[in-house]
Amino acid sequence: MAKAKRTIYYVAYKGGFKLPWVILLASTVLDTFKTQAEAVAEARRLAKEHEPSQVKIKGKSGQIQREWTYPRKSDPRETKG
């Protein structure tokens, strides 16, 4: 049986005055938020609902700051970076 493809949700800073944080699925904006914390909470909720999935948090610089994989057992092995 083939493995299910993992859905990846990105939380990214897009700027703007009122709602600078977004959740992206591929290049599609799913929702916008005032704070990074609100965007992360919603992205994690979505990822848990649509396993197998992953959440990647990008900071204002565009660098990935943190990521979560659901379910946990499908998390890739940690490697030295």
C-alpha cells in the first residue's frame, strides 16, 4: 500500500498593516492573522485534522524557525544540521 502524501502548512509573515501573518497551503493563502501565535495555533489545529501533515513556521526573515509533524510517528529522523 502506498504512503499517503503529507500535507504541509506554512505560517509566514507577509507584511501588511492589520493582518500580517498567513497560513499557506502550497501557494494558496488559507487564512490571515494579526499575530504569529494565532496563526500557529490554527495551522496546528488544521494539521491535526488532516494527518499525515506538517506545520512549518517561517519568521520575518523567511527562515524556518520550527516545525511539527502529525502524527508524531511519521516525523523524519533527526539529523545533525
